[in-house]
Amino acid sequence: MESKIKLFGQKIKEFRKKRRLTQEQLAEIIDVDYQTISRIETGYYFTSFENLTKLADALNVEIKDFFDFEADENTEKIQKELSECIKKMSAEKLKKLSKFIKEFL
């Protein structure tokens, strides 16, 4: 299991990419050096509460969202389970599943 600081960094990166911001742009918004963002995202560095608040505001999320690691772990578990089921399916069932997924999305 990954360290909580690395998981935190991955969340920052995920939210930053959803907002279509570069590390440099996010750094400018919260008034830090872009290398600070890089260090946070890689889990090399944790940040102050002040910067945590700025990050949440800049990324339009709540601070608690940075620490919701359980949702990611559940998603990975579900993806693995689905992958195992798909491996066992016949070609005909795969076609039906594909059609269903496309309609669902």
C-alpha cells in the first residue's frame, strides 16, 4: 500500500489535470514555485495548511476531497473484479457488454 503522502499527491495531480492546469499554472495561482507542486504530487513534500486551503480553492474542491483514498481503493478493486469477469466471457457476451457500456455512457 502506498504512503498517505503519495496518495495525497496523486489526488492533487488528479484534480489539477481535471481542471486542465499545468503544474506551473497551479503554482502561479497559489503563489508557490512550480517545483513545490511537483514535489507535492510525487509525495516528496507535504504542504502547509495555508497552501492546502489555496490548493482546494484553486482546484474547486473541498480539503477533505484530497484525503478520500478509500474511494480510489474501491474503484481499483471493482476494476480488477470486472477485468477478471471479462477475461472469462465469450466473444458473443463481450459484444453485448460492449454495446451495453456504450449505451450506458
